[in-house]
Amino acid sequence: MDPWPYDGDVARGPFLPIRHGTAVASILAREAPDAALVPFRYPRPDMGRMADLVARAASDGVRILALPLGSSSREDWTALADALARYDILSVVSAGNDGRDIDAAPVWPAALGLDQIIVVTSSDGSGRLAQGSNWGVRNVDVMLPGENVDVTDFRGASGSASGTSYAVPRLAALAARLLARDPEQNTAELKAAILARAIPSPYEDHPVTSAGWIPDPLAD
């Protein structure tokens, strides 16, 4: 239902497009080069269409959804939550970039608390929570380096990007590689295999996620 298949979210206005998808996808393509990428448009403002999106993804054989997006409205994500309960799909969700504890001030869908979701936030290379990245020992599962990540933008130009949106494709790429090694894993087993890689941060005095830090998602 989208006649304009371009990388430009115009929800904030036709002259203020957010060009996000290509940069995120470029990380997935680089870190999971054997995975097939199936792109979908974020269906704002009709968020009820998230159910159709998940159903279509499942029919296409998708096992991992990368969701570097969110909002402050739980109602936006009801359809997604209902749909995920019906399919064996792992959703890798960004914690958000508001610099807040999302246990106390939730961001959705990160705070849905579903078994089918793994929530990731961004760290620097030393294991320190990145400035502006959200955290939560209940609602955020893991952090990994998502700062100054090499990307290719919608023009084909090289650059770098930072934030939880760019931690998402790194974690999704790790999930894709693990799944390729053992395609019979279900979502719960795949999520457990990812979280088993997390260690306590050597920098943070107190936990900022439930599982810890993955220093290098490429270290297979």
C-alpha cells in the first residue's frame, strides 16, 4: 500500500524526511551478508497495520524482525504485540535515545515485556552506556557497541551513525548468523543463545540492562 518505495519517513513533514532505513540495513548487509533482507515501511499513522506487517513477514519466512523504532504510546503497539504472539519470530527492538530509565518512563514497544522481543541499547567500545541511550534493568535486555558505526546512506555515501537504532542491526545480524548455524532453533532458544553472550560491563558500577554487555557482536 505504498506507492513511494523510497527511504524517507515524512511523518514529521514532507520537507523534513527522516532517512533511516538504508543506513540501518547497510549494517545488517555487512554483518550478516548471507541473510536475506525483507524491507517494510513503518506504517505510521495507521499502527494497526503492524499486524499485517508481521503476518506478511511470517508468510515470507522471516524469523527475525529488526525494529529500530518506537513511541511513547503503548496503544501504538497493541497490534504488534498481538501479532507476535502468533508467530515464531524474534523481534530485536531499540531501547530508544531519550536518556532515560524506561522502567520508570516507558518507551514502546521496548517496554512490552514480551518473550518474543529482545531489547538492545547502545554502549561505547568500553562498555559504558552511550550518552543519550535509554536503559532499564527490567525492560532492556542487553547493550552492545552502537556508536560511530560505519553505514551507507540512501545516496550510497559512506558515513557513521550512533544510537540504539544502530545497535539493533548489529544484534539482529548476530541473531541471523546464529540462526543460520542452527535453523531448527525456536525464538526462545535463539534469544537465550544471544543473552548467554552478555557479560557484566567493566565500566558501569550498577547494571543498566538485565543481561549485560556484548563487547563484540561479531566475535563468533
